[in-house]
Amino acid sequence: MKSNILQQAISLRHELHAHPELSNHETWTKARLMEFLRSNTSHLEIVDKGSWFYAAYRAGLDRPGVAFRADFDAVPVEDSLDVPYVSAFPGIGHKCGHDGHSACLAALGLEVDQRGADKNVFLLFQHAEETGDGAKICTALFQEEQIDEIFAFHNRPGIPLGVVQLLDGTIYCGSEGMILDFQGIPSHAAMPELGRNPAYAIAEIISALPQLQNPVLYRGLVLATIIQVDVGERAFGTQASRGKLLLTIRGEFEEDLRRLRGTLEQFARERADAWGLGLQIDACDVFPNTVSHRTSNEKIRSVCRELGIPVRDLPSPHRSSEDFGYYTKQIPGAFFEIGSGETCPDLHTVGMDFPDAIIPTAVDLFLGLIGRK
């Protein structure tokens, strides 16, 4: 990576860090990234897609196409760093490192613009990764452009700085938010038999969760985590008649997640019927399993060997989720991690800051993937 481009990338990263924006509100971030690429490149086509955009380097209609993705949303976590580029917005911070992901992809754009490439290269700048909304919209790129493969990375605190970590198959579990909304009948608290209280159905579901997610019933890891229980209100003369149970369910394999969802829905409907309750079930924050294709991972391993970048395989998938899985459901690709250092604070914590030192690792690896057949 060229030293002058590295300095530009670091300055851009600090700008992005100081102006974090939450998912689906990244107007300044998107505009700044587009302006940076327009001002510093001559051969990239910038395509504005509303909430997201991409930059294209076109080598020729007969050339293969490869895409690289970066996310650019922030999270609702305070930024308490003692740095000149600390977040200007209370309660919002780039605590997942998406400022660094975007700075790396922008730097890749400058490198490709100056070096040229034998492939058509597409730089996808994606909004709303944290909520799972972004990638499923951005897959429209595959219908607009001929793209054969896609890659992305995430910084990973807790592993040595610059180490590349990957896994064939599922690398991040799929997950979704599940909302069980029960409707009963109110009554005077002195005559509970005249009403229908959802608390009992919700309590039965909570009690049954260990059995419903029993590992022997599934191929891989499954989890159902209680997020919120909301029953009734502060009115001691009135029996509760409305109640919500919010769960996050996740699974290592797509079929396990579907089975867990179906099992929970069936059990919830049975308990609602038993207690004479209405029930509405909704889903939100849906993330597919993020799957890395073996052939794409082999390209990463090969480039790392050439560049002297240490590589290690994850022993098992991360329980957390990543919406990059929407892409690799449609075309080949891989998602990998680059170590942020063993003492780097964890993701989504107040002290986390993307380390600028891993920018060259990411950019050089991406450049190597562009050159790989």
C-alpha cells in the first residue's frame, strides 16, 4: 500500500469516527465517502443508490468482476476516547469499527485507480449492517453488474494485530428478533377469573426454553435469549391483559434456525390457546448465516502466504451475526477477520477504536485478491 494513500485513509477514518451515524441515518457518512472518492480518483464510476452506493473500476466487458464490501453505520454506544477525533455526537460511536472498514475500502479505490486492474472491481459501501437492513437491499448490485465473487472483513479484538482469521462454511450464526405479542382480557385485580392474563403463558414459555433449545435436537448451536418481558402496567387494581416476550434466536445452520423458530411459534400458539389469548408473532433484525465459500477462502489463504500475513482458522463459528450472509447466498465469496490486537477493547464497548495499523493489511490483501485468478 502506498504511504500517501495510507495517510489519506487514516485521516478519512478519523473524520468518519468523529461523525458517527446510526443505521439508516448515514447521510453525512455516505456523502463524505462519495466526495472522497470523487476528489481523489479519475477512473472510478460512482453510482449513488440512495441509502448506499458503489464505485466501479471497469477493465472491460469481457473481464471477470470482483466486489468488496464495507459497512458504514455506527452503534448507540458512548465514545469516551481521549483522541482529537472523538465522536461529536453523545451516545453514538463507531464502536464496531465500520469507520475503519470504509476507510480501507476507500483506500482500495485509490490504489486501483492509480494501479489499474485486470478485473472489473466494485467497491460496495453499505448502510445499516447493525440492523440487518443493509445487505439485503444492496444485493441489487448483482442484478446491475456482472459480479463473480465478493469479499469483506471485520476487525476482531482479542486476536493478535494483523492476524487473518477465517472459517470454511458458517463463520457467523444466523439470528433474528422474535416478538410474541399476547392479547388477553382485563379485569379487576380482585376478580382475576373474569379476565385473561398473558403472564402465565409467557411464564410457561420462558420455563420451557431450555427444553426447546436442547442441543440434542439440532445439528449445531442454537440459542433463544430472553431480551425483554413486558406484561401489564403499574395499576394495582387492574389485572394485566397485554404482554410481550422478546427473544433473539440464533443458529449455526439455517435449517436449525428455521426449526427453532417453528418450534417456538408452535409452543407459543399452544400456550395462547390454552389460556384463551390472542397472539401476534413478528420478526425483526433478521440476519442470515454468514457462509464463506471454501474456494474463496483458499484465495485468501494463498494471498496471505504470498504477503507473509499470518492466518488461522476459527475453531467454531461466532455466535454473533453479520448481514454479509445475504451476499454469499447469491454468489461465491468469503468473510474474514483481521486481528485488532489482544488488548484492544471488545466490539460495542466505549473504549473500542479501530486500529489504523491494520489498514495496510486489509488493503494489500484486497489488492492481492483482485490479482488472483
